[in-house]
Amino acid sequence: MSEKSNTGRQTSFQKAWDVLLPYLLYYLAYNVAYLILAFLYQTTVQSFGGVYGQFMDTHAATVAGAMSGLCMLVGIFPLVPMLKEELRRRGETFGFVRTKAAHDTEAVTAAGKRCMPGRTAALTVLLALSASLGLNALLTLTGFADSSQTYQEVADRQYGVAFAVGLALYGLLSPLAEEVVFRGVIYNRLRRLYNPAVGIAVSGLFFGAFHGNLVQGVYGACLGMLMAYLYERSGRFLIPLLFHAVANLAVYTTARFAGVQEILFTPAGCAVLLGVSAGCVWVERIGNRDSE
């Protein structure tokens, strides 16, 4: 019996379970690891105290960030076989080049077949920069970013980590873990069980809800859909991963430079950034159309 036939025979509950299971496994593994690290942290502080305890208390935000990063890696460990299987189903390798199986087993987009990796990566970087900063500017200018106390508390914790730790956490560990969960496994399962349009919409909304507050929820949902769209168009898992890493680093670094935000977070700056984003999407679509 073919794979499509098996998919069609699944009940709605089975499909929903297949989509939710990766997140539940990640959530469970992450929290178990965090509880263990938190216990070890408290034990060592109580045992050694003194200068060590003062140091750990002074750098509590950085320690918590480092612990979170380690737990993210632990969290995706149970999902690695799932990711490999989903990439195999699409005939994809973990890289910028698709395998021959992709052409033999699946009708892929023109971007997946012909678009040069260098051009795709450069366009992805530009789009990530403009979309992340443009959307942040829009949420700030409208006052929406100040409407959630929970978001303000999360932002204080995020920007309270040491800069080098923040670069590793938000530029590498967080994008890797979240892309494995939400695009690598959940989106691929949604597009296979339903269709790409449903996968883009639902995985984006799920990604937004994952952030736990309204402000980041809206931001995450918008960028989550955009990343899933880019993944679908390119057929390469590293494209949304690259986008995610660049977007995180852009927001994280500019937040530390008030002068940069004073320029970008203005009506004119916001319009330019969102205009560049729209232009990047247009170029991507035109480029693919011309290559067909």
C-alpha cells in the first residue's frame, strides 16, 4: 500500500497526534533536563556558597540562558530520527543541495531544482534582516509591544544574558532547536498529512503560540509562516534555519544599540524595512518563475 493511501486512511485524531507528538517530546525532554540542571545549580550554590554563590547570583540571567540552551539541545535529541525521516521523505539532505531522490520521488519547486544556493542564501539573509526588524518596528510604533507585561518580563530576561552567551543562544541554539521542531518535523508532517498551505498556516500559528505571550505570538506566527513558505519554495531545511538565525541576531543586536533603533524604529524606517521584505519575496517568486 502506498504512503499516500496510508495517510488517507488515518483518522483526524491520528493525524493530530502525529503533529503534536514532536512538540510534546521536545517539551518533556526540555523540562526534565531543566529540572535536573536547576537541581544541580541549587545544590552547588548551597554546597560551595561564598564567592562562587555570589558569582552565580550576579550572573543568574546568563546562567539561566546557558541552561536553557543546553536543554534545547537535549530537547531535540528525541526528534532527530523524526527529522531524518521527514527529510528522507522529501528526498532532502541536511544542506543546501537536494538529493537526486528529490527529483525522482517528488515534484519540487523551481527554486528547489534550479535556483543557485548562493543567491537563495543571500536573499534569505536580506529578507530575514528586513522582515524581523520591520515587524519589530511596526509592533513598537503601534504600541502593541508595550501592551503585554509578560512580554516585557521575557524581554528583560533575554537581554539580561551576557552578550556572547546571547549570540550563541539566539543565533545558534534556539534557531536550531525550534527549526527542528516546527519546520523540520511539524511542518513537514502537516504538509504531508494535509497540504503545504495548511502546513504553512498551522505551523506558523503553532510557532507563535509556543512563545507564550501575545506580542511574541503575533511576531512568531508571522515569521513562522514566512519561514515555512521559504522552506516550501526552496525545498532546503537550511533556508528557514538560516532565516531564523539571522532574524534572531538582528533583533538581539539592534536592541543593544539605541541609536540604531532610533533610525529604524520610525515610520519611514519601518516602511523601508517592510518594503524591502516585500521586494525580496517578489524577487524570489519572479526568479523561480523565470527559471521554470
